[in-house]
Amino acid sequence: MHQLLVECPSIYEMLPNIDFDWKKKPEIQVWRKQSKDGETSVELESYDPGASVNLFEEALKSNELSYNGKTVPLPFNSAILKWAAGTREIINKTQVPNGISFYNIYGTSFDTPFDVCYGSESSPINELSEICHSNPEYSFVDGDGTVPTESSKADNLDPVERIGVRGSHRGLLNNDEVFEHIQNWLGVSPKNKKHSKTSKVMDVHFSRPVEEKNCSQY
């Protein structure tokens, strides 16, 4: 988490959309050590997309970056989060102009991280700040290894065609099947098949079963 804040501030724009109608909302789970009345217990806390902001604020409140002999505070930045929310709102309202055909090709068949879990029942987290430098466990869903299929298909732009291709996030850029679809849509394929303006939206999903792991088991 600390590294992402330093190297990828756009992470704020990639947080789960709290307004999206997920089949199952992604969660952050944390095994926490609790002490009460002199007794210690371990509990599994869960944070959905809406509650995760509170988790980030608490975990990063004392986060710092050491640079050139100086220490720079690097807490969770609510201002950037607000800008990111504004950007997302604009994107959600965006529509393809009349006369423009939109197509969506998305990657499938790769295990893609979805839920994340910090700590374990046998080795719980004491302070939330510890998760900044902890290696979590993930549960996985179908996708391109980076973006879940459910998210990739949610373009909200009424495409002429929406096609799933077995391929990784970057691998799609060098995928023969992807180029064949593009050539076909442009009317330059060997068979010279041109798409019709009345084409129906189509979901073609080539996938293999993906084993989903329950984070709470770790």
C-alpha cells in the first residue's frame, strides 16, 4: 500500500466503485488482535468499498516517506480521493457521440485478484499501520490478471459488440484473435466482412473455471 501511494497516486481512481452493482462486493479483510478486560482474542474484520476509506485513513495516518535525508508525511489523501470521485462521476455520465461505433474487447481466463486479506488467525495484525508493509493473501475471480471480467464488461457505453478473449491485461495488445476482430470490424479482414450498423451487442466469453479462494481460510 505504501509503495502504491508513492509510485502510483492514480490508485485513488482505481479503488472499487461504491456505486457499481457488484455481484459480490470486493472486500478487504484483516485478522486483528483484540484485547478486552485482560483477555486477548483474534477477530476477522471486513471492509466493503464504502468502509475501506476509513481503513485506509487509519492505516496511513502516520505513514511517512524518507527522501534525501528528509521525512515527508504521506497519509491517505482525501483531496485526491475527492478528485478521483469527481473523475469517476464524469466517466459514468459519458456517452459515445452519435455516429461513433464503440467496441469492447476484454481479457478473460486469468486468475485476477479480487478480495484481499491481511494477517491470519495465527498471526494477526496488531495495529492497522502494519498492513502498509504486509504481504496479503488474495481471493481470485476470472479476468485478465489485472481487471476482473465483471469490471471490464461494465463499460456502460452500449457497444456494437462486447467480446471476451483469452488473454492477459497487456497480452491483449499482441493477441492474434484481437487483431482479427479489429480487422473484421474495419472491413479489412481476409474475408472482407464488414460489420452492420444493426449488429447486436454480443458477449463472447471464452473462459476456464477459476478456483475462488476464501480469504477467511488463511
